[in-house]
Amino acid sequence: DEADEYLASALEALQSLFGDDNMQVATVQEYLGDLAMKQNNLQEAENSYKRAAIIIEDILGKENPRYTELLSKRGRIARKQKTKIEPKSHAVIATISIDFAHDFMAGIDQAIDR
């Protein structure tokens, strides 16, 4: 929480001094994204990395290594979000699978009885 507050204050100060299109602002945005990742706040991390990437692209271009690193970080977030399944979902999937297995076996039993 203390790091969050410190970085948020630093971001506000930098934005008021230099505006949004500044490498220092991009760096703090990236740090905020890193912190959000450590806290497993994927949406906040995605937002911070996106803002940092936009600034870096505007200033340094798409070929810059920092820009490509931010794209890579955003890709990791997308993969985590895609594979993230809530425990409740596991129970639903298991129930559906068991129901399907029972129906399937009942169908086989009927076919054998014929």
C-alpha cells in the first residue's frame, strides 16, 4: 500500500510538471503495472502497461526495446486472464462431465440391451 501511494503521488507530480507524454511518466506507469502484477491485480497492471506503452510509442517508436517489453508484459497478462478459471467453474465443469458420463453410459447400456 505504501508503494502504491508513493508511486501514485510521483505519477501525479510528474504529470503536473511534464504532462502525460514524458518518459518519466511512462517509467512510473510501468512501475505501477509491475506492482499491480505482484498484487495479482491483472486489470490494473494491463491499464498501467497500456498507458506506458502508448507514451513510449509516441516518444521512441514501436521498435524501441522498452515498447516491445511492455507488449510482452501485456501478452503475459492476456494469457493469465485467458487461463484463469474460478474454483466455482471447476465444480460446474465436473458436474457437467459427470452428467455427460452417466448419460453416455446409459446410452451404451441401452444399445447393448437391444
